[in-house]
Amino acid sequence: MGAVEVLAWIDAATREVTLFAAAGFLIGGVDDLLIDLVWLVRRLVHGSDAPVLDELTSPAVPHRFAILVPAWDESAVIGAMLRATLARLDHPDFCILVGCYPNDSATIGEVAAVAAQDSRVTLVVGDRPGPTTKADCLNTLWRALGRSGAPVDAIVLHDAEDVVHPAELRLFDALIDTHAAVQIPVLPLPRPESPLVAGHYIDEFAEAHGKSLVVRTALKAGLPFAGVGCAIRRDALAAITTDHGAPFDAGSLVEDYELGLRLAAAGHAAHFARVREHAGGAVISVREYFPSTIGAAVRQKARWMTGIALAGWDRLGWGRMRDLGDHWMRVRDRRATLAVIVLAAGYAALLGWAVSATGHALTHSPLPNPGAPLATILTINLALLLWRAAWRIGFTAHNYGWREARWAPLRMIAGNLIALLAARRAAIRYAALLAGRAPQWDKTAHAFPASLGGTGR
């Protein structure tokens, strides 16, 4: 086969891959555009989506909250997190239960030291060695709460690395009577040493918790929890508790995501609350550091992809037949694996065109014409990409300022590469689950701020 024939084969293959990727990007871009339009309409009709805390009606008698913190191999952060939480929370009636494993003496020691100083903290050590799953650890805490007989109105979920907002429980106090569950935004803390890897979480959460979950709430679709910063009425959680006394599914990799949808299916819909601490102030949210290395980010994204886009389809199925908004949101949740295939095809097309251009330059032959239909789709996709980048920059700037927002376009590429790497790991993990392998807590190492001065309270 001569050089001309090889080049013709490359041109044909590249065009087909480009057409596949372009069609996939177009579908995804239109889907995202519809979310943008719903958000804009809602914003025009209702104005700002972030009322002020003092505008909400607080109960005459504050509710009692139990904060559940599952902890496996968290000795590096759990002590600081507990002390900061106890010092920061502006609420008169709460307790903290921390779940540990008998083979994790370092974490047990840190929790016990704080519990010895403050009676609001209770150390709960499970019977089985770890790690099991986060959901299994939460079930241990739920059972311990039941055995204690404590008159708790609602539970609050947090992780060992969370920086809680002082007004968080006051916000839950005002909303938990009218909503079975309340989720507040999660805003990752910047990590100057990792502007791309840790930084891409900043952009994604700023947009997801500033727009996507707002739209989801407006459509009355099932609201998945973020796993932290969510309060659930005790009666609602008890309503989905199994005969084994377990409201959390120990076989799930993403118990937070599934819990929100299960509660919604049982008639206990959650509410996403964007509320400002005061006029002109910051949104009441959970702050935390996210992974700063590619390996850690890939492991975390793979767990999310496995649990939501792959196993979640098997475990949860679809919602009520006529609930079109919920169906739409579940499709969006599960499109991640297909989106990665389309993304890989897009990068392959770029490489193919580069090889093609080089080949035609060397053979002094003209580049092939992609054709009017493909050229039109590519033009539309370029416009949608610029539109998407503008939204990403805008939400990041709104939450973090322009210094962080300037990184957003480059971090979109970093996020794509992490997603590609995570997809391979997710496929392997999902295949292992199908083969009968028990799920296990695949956590990453965590960090806690040495100083809370830069966390926006």
C-alpha cells in the first residue's frame, strides 16, 4: 500500500471519528444549553436564588441535630475537624457521632482525645475491621444513635475533612420542618500548589451547585446528596430503614447520591438551599480540600462514575413514569460513560487531523473537504464550547473571584483528561462488582486547613 492510499485511509477514518464525536458533542451541548435556559428563566422570574438567613423563619425551640461523621484512616484530619466544628457552629443543641473501625487505632485515639474534652462528641467503634464502605459505617452510627435514645430531630452528614459554616445548623433549623431533607452547596477550597487538578473541582462545583442543582430543585426532580452538608429529618430516614436497621445501602459506592433519590421516591423530597449568611455575604456552604494529584482525582472520579453512571443504573433504575424532569436528570447523571467515549473520539479526531495535515503537506496534496454538514456541526459545537466556557468562568468568578476564574478554560481540559483516566478505572471496578466482588471504601488522603482565616468563614 502506497503513501497516497495510506493517507486516504487516514482521511476517511478521521472523518468518521470526527462525525461521531461532533454528533456526541452536539447532543451534550444542547442538553447543557437547556439547563442554562431553565436557570435563566428561573432567575428572571424569581430573582436571586440566595436569600438571606435572617429572612427565614426560625422555630421557637431549636431542633436537636446529630452530626454523623464516618471515619476510616482519618487520623491526620479528624481531630482538627472536630475541634473546629465544635468551636464554629452557632447552635445550642447538637451532638457529633464519629464512626471508627477497630483496626484503626490512630483515628480512634484522635477522636477519643476530643471526646474526653467535650461531651458533645461520641466515639462509635464498629464490630467489623475496616474498611467496609462509607454507607456501612453510617449504618453503624445510625444504630448507635438509636441505642442511645437521644431525642434527635434530624441528622446531618459530614466528612472528616469538612470545614463547616457557623450558621449551617441555623439554616437547617429554619427549613427542616417544611422539607424532609436540606442540602447546602459544597465549595472546594483553593489549593495554590495544584491549580489544575484541585482547581478543576472548584469550577465544576461552582457551576453544579450554583446552577445544576438549582434547576434540579426547580424541576422537582430527585435531588442527590453531596454526602456532606445535608440534613435529613429522623422520621424521613426511619421511613426508608430496612428490617436490618440500615437506612444506608452498605453495597453502594455512592450512598449519598442514592439516598437522595431513594428519599424522593418514598415521598420525602429534598430541598437545595442557597442562602447567604447576611446581605452581601457569602453563601452558607461546606468548604473542604479536594484531591491535588492526578492519581487521587482519578480514584475519586472513578468511584463517582462507577456508582452513579454504571452501578446506579442497575440499582436505582428510573423514577416515576410521568416525572419527565426526574428522567431528564437521571439521564444526565448517567451520560458520563458515553461522554467519555465521545471525548476520547474527539481527541482521536484531533490527532487524526494533525497526522492528515502533516501527510498532505509532505505529499503536496490538498486537505480533504469535511463537507458542509460536518462543517456546520463543528461550527455549532465551537459556539457551544465558547458558551460553556463563559458559564464556567462566570460561576467560578462569582464564587472565587477572577484570579481563579482565569484558570477555568485550561482546567476544562484538565478535567477532561482526568475523566478519560477515570473511565478506565471505573469500567474495571464495575466489572469486578458484576463478578461479585464486595464494594470497598476507596477513599483518598485528606487535608484540613492549618488556618481557617481564608475559608470564607
